[in-house]
Amino acid sequence: MDRDFPAVVRDIKNLMQKQGLMLSVAESCTGGCIANALTSLPGASKFFSVSIVSYSEDAKRSILKISPSVLKKHGVISEETAVAMARAVGRLSGTHVSLAVTGNAGPEALEGKDIGLVYIAAKAGDVIESKGIVLKGGRQAVKKAAALESLRFLRQVLRVWL
């Protein structure tokens, strides 16, 4: 794990625990890397509830209940899908804060979208922030960078929201 992960996760833990909040995560292109980073910190269960790795389009539809029309219109690699994933995992888990990430880690373009294109969404209550980023590198590098950037984004929005 990158040396930056522990500091970001500690910051998230402190922000979440100060408010007595719990976090849920919906991951796609990161394949569980976010959950791994969160659970590497002792005491993670005090602020982290659940992660769903909804890697396939079918899992996004059947488990997260993402609307087929959203997936058809925007694709699985889209800001709209990331937002829908954040809403869904928050609803399913009952957590106040949720984080979602979807993107293309490679090795080839998907849906006409380049390798390294990633969308992140964070939700707290009824407020949602989202963004798209482009990452460079091979499959593993993109997965790791997407996980770290997702956690950094969550930390950033928590600092504003809380």
C-alpha cells in the first residue's frame, strides 16, 4: 500500500468519528482497494460499515439497483453512474456518508472511454459531490491511484461538509 494511504485514512477516520458518522463504499474499477485501505487502519469498524464491489454492469443493476436507463444512456463509466452508486450504497447500508468510484483501469478502452478515466462521487445526507479524473499508468497503477484519489476526494469534501 502506498505510504499516502494511512494518512488519508486517518484523516477520514478522525473526521467521521468526530461527528459519529459511518461510511459505506461502492467500488468498481478499484476492485476492493478502498475497502482494503480503510480496513488496514486499526479501529476501522468505528467509522467504516460496508463496501460493495459491483464490478460488472449486471451487479450494478441487480445489487445496487442502478437504473438500466442510467447505464444505457451514460454507461457504467460515467459521473451519473458514480453518483447513482453512492446513493445506492448509502441507501442499502443506512450510512450517512458514502463514496463510490467507477472507471476504466484497462487494458483497453471500454464504452469508447480511455484507460484511466475515473469518476468519483461522495454523498453525505442529501448532498452529493462528484468529479471525473484521468489517471496514467498500467492497470494496477490506475486501480491504486483511483483508490487513493477517491479517498482524498472524500477527505476534501468531508472537511467542507463537516
